Amino acid sequence: MSSIIGPANFDFFGIFPASILAFILPVVGVGIFAYIMARRLAPLVRAAPDYRFDHIGRRIQKLFVIWLGQIKQPRYMLAGVLHIVIFAGFLILSIRSISLVIMGFSEGFVMPGFSGWVGVVYNFLKDYAATFVLIACIIAAVRRGFFKPARYAVPEKYGKDHTAEAIFVLGIIATLMISESLFEASELAYALKETGEAHFVAPLTLVWMFKHMLSGASFEFLQGLHIFSYFLHDVTFFFFLCFLPLGKHFHVITSLFNVFFMRLDKGKIKPVQHGVTAEQLDDLESFGVKKLEDFTWKHMLDFYSCADCGRCSDQCPANAVGRPLSPRFISIKARDLMFKNYPLSGEIYKSRLLVEDIYTEDEIWSCTTCGACEEECPLAIEYIDKMVDLRRGMVDEGMVPQSLQKPLKALEKRGNPYGKMEKKRADWALEKEFKAVHTIKHLAKDKADTLYFVDSITSYDDNIQEIARHTAVILQRAGVDFGILGKEEKDSGHEVLRFGEEMLYQDLKEQNTQAILATGVKQIVTADPHAYNALKNDYSGLPPVRHISQVVAEKITSGALSLKPCLEPDKVYVYHDPCYLGRHNRLYEDPRQALDAIDGLTRVELEKSRDRSFCCGGGGLMLFYEPEEDTRMGVLRVNMAAEAGANVIVTACPFCLVNIQDAIKVAGKEGEMEALDFTELIVRHLR
Amino acid sequence: MEILVCVKRVPDTAENEFELNSAGNDLDRDDLVYSVNEWDNYAVEEAIQIVDNAGGSVTVVTVGDDESEEVLRREMAMGANNGVLLSDEGFEGSDGKGIAAILKAEIEKGKYDLILTGAQADEGAGQVGGMLAAMLDYPYASLVNKIEVVDDAVIKVGREIEGGNQEMNEIQLPCVLSIQTGINEPRYVGIRGIRKVASVDIPVKGAGDLGLDAATVGDAGAKTRRVDYFVPDLGEGAEMLEGSTDEIIEKLIEKLKAKGGL
């Protein structure tokens, strides 16, 4: 081996042992890091409880898929690939970095298990890892600094641009890669020069290149470079470690925990407080999130974990239409507040009402709970539960816009947001032509296997009542023995829960649950995805719930329903995924399968479809809310459908139908485009 | 500042479809839902905001039956400190003057700096506030859409004038004001809020407690009486369009086109 002196045996100026410095650096570095982490943990200790220690097996699986597998990353291809390279590089090089630190005071240290062939393979791998990480850093820096993708921009109201921090960190990573490679290359060049002995070096790696560049250097230079690059690496490494918890790169540390503790159940809303049952709610002093410390510790961990990648806001429909909401800044503003209120030294500040301090009321009401942000986040950060918790807090303080107070009061008094009479809930079945042919069973007096849960909009809205009649026709033709609850049915409360009026939701849930269980039905069918999600995920103890599209798909397969060839084969159809059918319940294929069973029907796909579907504008109480916005979500959606070459937008949700029908008018595309409910298309084609 | 707000339980216009009863002299009240009179809700919100800034307490009072207690609780859930229910069989059938007389009796038992009423309630008469002020011999401002507290003795009140102009007046305390909607944005009262005040004691006072002569209130004292209640007959040139919303819109557009309106 070479006779270059490693840091463990080197003496500065011939007297001061470098090993002392190499020992002090990690001790100080780890000490400072531990102190910072302790301060960072302070708010989490004061936070609300959260149960995240269940389903360990599923959590480990998520860890493999989302954290280690980086499954979400390639959804944004270039940034995703760059991240995967840097992430994989970090994992590989972490072993090398730790051995390097120990090598500083223990000459010739080798990680246990890395002495034999494992070490050889590892060396080969880590040289490429370092090289690729450096290349990825350069591309990322050029991309961030010159091309500046729009999603990283920071609107003025949210503070200063974050580019400098991003490039600074890329510089740190690049320094680590270069110094590590120089450390090794200087040793190899020294050995080659002295003994003529050439060690195998993975070709085209940084080490390989540096070794060639250093072939003409003097022994003194190589020795100096060896020690210099060692300490450059050491100092940078510990600086980086302590810098991580100070900004968006905290995710390097927290991501592992954030993904492990992620929310496992889609479509559900967290309880008001973990460990407090519905019956005990009346005893709670306060409801929802009003101050920083009202968030759960996991939600605080979310704030720490945000990598500021902007994917959530890039997918957020509220952000797209210019509503005052950008999920990215829900996290960033809260993280900044945590840093400010829990400083690294000195006193902890008292927190104020969040909606007056860092958020605005409109910001929190702007969310349609479509879930696009959560679907996209590579770190599994949650937003819907936070929105609901913040709304619970606002409702408790009486901070509810006038536009929502009326429908909420109507829901309390009449069980529907329109304030219509309970006894008129089943009037949709009394339409002359329909009534002449069909009789609908009322489960209060008749018996049936299946309950058709209609919900408010389909029961009361003049246009949407068609969906109820179409659904009834489909069920009858498919031979399903069904009935309705009539005036015993109340609003499912899906949006009541999501708009933070917990106690009203509990009332509605209670009334519906009792009414449903009293009928003794074996299954529930609905054509409203919001009702579907409520009964399936929010309620408990009910018979199985199915959406009408599932029934149709099944009955087509079994032969109980058969469909005519397409009546309008010249038209181009596109299916719009309703959020609460698709993203929240993963029902993507059944409606498509049913559409494709219509012979000769031309169907195209929207670019944003399935789990990337774009919200139509929101359902339930969102129809009453008057947001500040530049355009409507529905209008953007109609334009997307037009770009996809479609002229019929088929959807499977009454709210989507309302929003898209309105949007077609607003977009001036009447006559060119039409919106159609899934049930109507099926009924038209029933044989 | 001690503030009293007079409120009333009324059929909720937003949540009801009104039909006449078979006798044809009143609404069919069997299937109605009730809530606090909308104007009164604004008055209570204004009172709470004044007390938040200037200190004091808010008391809500209503004349009605047992069921009227629900609106007092709702207003207390909003933030009113006390509630008083004025209830007596002898109060039934009171006209506006009778109601004002009952309220006056209660007001004289306390010491209030400011008395608020809604500008009007379900019957649209808008009379109680003015009569109450006259009976108490207090200054009165109607249709108030802005209140600024100057000091313990004087406040400024605003009123919107035809055409959107605004006037401000100084008025000496104690006084009576009738409050217009739009003066503020009343806070939301959730079910949770109402449950929190569900067990708070609300005193009930009858004619005897108030020292009222039964002959001056209720049916006995009423000098105005409703004799009829009806939906006006369609006049010349008026026509009801029938059908679904779409059909109605279509017919309307046709008619507008035919008459050159479009």
C-alpha cells in the first residue's frame, strides 16, 4: 500500500495531530445536531395526540414503496429522476461518510462486513453513486437557477424566493461528492507515483477522473490535498447535518418518520381528538385547531417534512383558479411559525389564533378536499385533515361565512341544505312520466334487500332528480330489489363533516344510521360519490355500500344488463373522475368498463385523469360557498376536455354534473360540448 | 355598557314553504320551522361586539311561549350573557303596543344603557322599537346600520339614506335603537354552542312578576286586530308560469322575446 499519511496519523506542522481535530469535529457536530433536534422536538411534545402506531406491517410496506421506492417521484419525470439519483446516492454514500469520519482518528478503519468482496463491490458502487449525485446536482442547479420551473416561484404574499437556499444545498452536496472523491483519488495517485502499482478504479467516475488529473502532481501536493479534502468533507458533512433541521432540507431526516407515520385510510377524516369518542365530544373545552399547538404531532412533523417541491400546489385546483389557497404554503407558513415560536435558543413564544396569524379564513374555506395535493406529495404530507381541523376551530369560534350559515342552519332544521320540506324528499319519484311506469318502495313500510340512498342534491334539485330516476330504472332493470328511506333520509353530512360542523354531522349520521339499520337491508347503493364516501368511510356499522357504476359494471359482466350500440357514434366521450369516487375510493375502472361496453362509443382520456383528476369545483356545501377566484375550476376542466378532443363529458357525480354543466355555459361552449351523468348514458343505452 | 336586546321567535322564511291554513286567516303553522328573527340576530351580534370592546353585558329578552326559550338559548350561544323569557297566558294576542308595554315593564326592573330591537320581524310592522322608546321616554333611532361608542353618555349611530348615502347622528344614552341587517356579519352558532348553554337557567317572568295590569296587555288590551290574511289575487297583466325550472325559464325567455325585451 501507499505511504501517504492518512488523517489519523498526520500531524499539522509536524506537531499537532490531525486525529484530535478529526475526533473533535464529530463530537461537536453531533452535539450541536442533538441540541437542535431537541429544540425542534419541543413543539411536537406539546402537540395534540395522534395514533400512528397501528398496522405496523402496512406502515413498513409504505416505507418500502414511498420512501425507499420513491414511487411518487417520477410523476414529475426530470425532477423525480434527479431526486431518485440523489436519494439513492445518499443512501449508498452514508456508509462511506460514516467510515470516513471514523477513519480520521482510527487509521485504516473499515466498516464491519466491508473488508472482503463486499467492500470491493461497495467501492465500485459508491464511486458511481458520487459521480451521478454530482451530475444530478449540476443539472438540478442549472434547472433551479436558469430555467426556474414555475412551480418553485414564491408569490409575493408568501415571502421571499427560496432558490438561494436550494442552490446553496446543492453546492454543499456537490462539495461532499468532490471532497470524498479527491480524498481517495489523491491517495491512489500517490500510490501510483510511488510504487507504480495501479489499483482498479471504476472508469469514468469522479475518482477515476481526479486520479488522472493528479497524475503529474508532487508528493507534497497530494499529501496536502489528501488531508485538506478529508477535513473539507468532514466539516461540510457536519455543517450539513446541523443545517438540515433549519429549513426545507429537514426532510432528509424526517421523511423516513413522516412516511412511516402517514395516514393509511383514504376517504376518512380524523376524529376531533384522538382518544375522544363521539359521545365524549360534548366534554371537550375547545374544538379543532385554533392555535399551533392544537395540531397533532404528526401534522407538525408534516410541516417539518415539506421539501417545498410545489407539486401539491401545482395539482391544487383551488390554486389553479386563483383562490387564496396554495397547499405548499399551508405547510411552509406553519413551519416558519414553528421555527419562529420555538427558536433554537431562548423563550418559546405564545401562539395566536392561526387564522389571524398566518392563515386567512378564505384560505381555509377554499379547499374542496379533492385530495390532489395528498395524492401527489412524495413525502405523504396530509392536508385534508388539517383543513377540517382548522374549519372545526373556525366553526367553534363562530367564524363561518354568511353564505354557508344558511345551508348549515337548513341542514340542522330540515336535514338538507336547501331548507326544503322533509316530506318532499321523495318527490323525484312523483314525476308524471316516471310515476306512470315505476313505483318506488318506501322502506319505512315496505321490505327490500337494497337501499338506494339518494342524498339531498339528487332528492331536491330539479335537474339532478333525473339521476335518481335513472338510477331507479337501472336498478329495476338489473333486477335489484330496492327501496328508499323517503323523509327518513337526511343529508349524508359528508360536507358538513368536512366543513367542520362536527356536532351537526354527528346528528345527521346518527339519524341516518338508525333509519338504515331499521330497514334491515343487506346492501346500500348510491349514485352520489359524496354519499358513497360518507356511508362507506365516515359512518360505521352499515351494510356494504356500492356506487351505481359498480352495480352496472357487475351486471353487464353477469349479463343481467345489456347495452345497445352507441346511439351517437359520431360523438367523442370522455370520463371525468369524481374525486370521491376516484382518488378517495380508487374506483377508476368500473365506470370506464361500463362505458366501453357500449359498442361503437368513442372514448378518449383526459390528460389529468384517474388519481390526477382535476376537481370540478366541489360538492355539497361548496356549492354555496362564494370564493374569491379568477375563474371556475369547472371551466378549466371543460377546456381540458375540449383539448382532449371530447364533446361529451360523462361524470358519475351529481355535483360534477352541476359544476360542469354550468362551466360549459360560462366557457361559452354550449352546443359544442355537453355534460352527461353516467346513469343517463347507461339508461339511454339499455336494451 | 349594559345592553338589552329584544328578540322574537319567527317562522324561518328560508326553510319554509308558506301555505295558508284551511280557515284562511293565518299560515298553516303545523309544518313550519322557527328561528330567531333575522334582524334581531344582527342586533345581538352588534351588542356582543360593543361589549367586547367597551365592557358590560348583553341580556336578551323575548315575549313568547315556552318554545321561545330556544331562540334565547341560540342568542346566548352566540355570546349574550343573560336571557329573560316573558311568558304569561295573559300576554297572548298582544298587539304591538301590548308587546312594547310588556318589554317596558321588564326594562324598568333593570338598568340598561342601550336597548336594541330588530328593525322589523315577521309581521313587517316595525312598530315595537318606536313605541317602546316613547313609553320609556328614551331617545330613539330606527334602521341603524352603524354604531360607534363615544363615551358612557353618548354614542353615534348611522343610517343609510335613499340612494346609498350615509348619515351619522349623536344620540344620548340610555336610548332605543332598531337595527338594520348588514350592520355586521353575525357569527355562526353551531349545535355545540347551543348545547353548551342548554342547562343555563333562564328566568321566566309573568304579568304578576312585572306588575302588569292584565287588562293593558294580551287580547284584552289589544286595540289592533288582524282580520284577514291572504295571498293577493292575480292582478291584470300578471301571469304565473308553471312547470319545471327549465320550462319556466324557457317560457320566460319566449315572452321577453315576444315583447321585445330581449
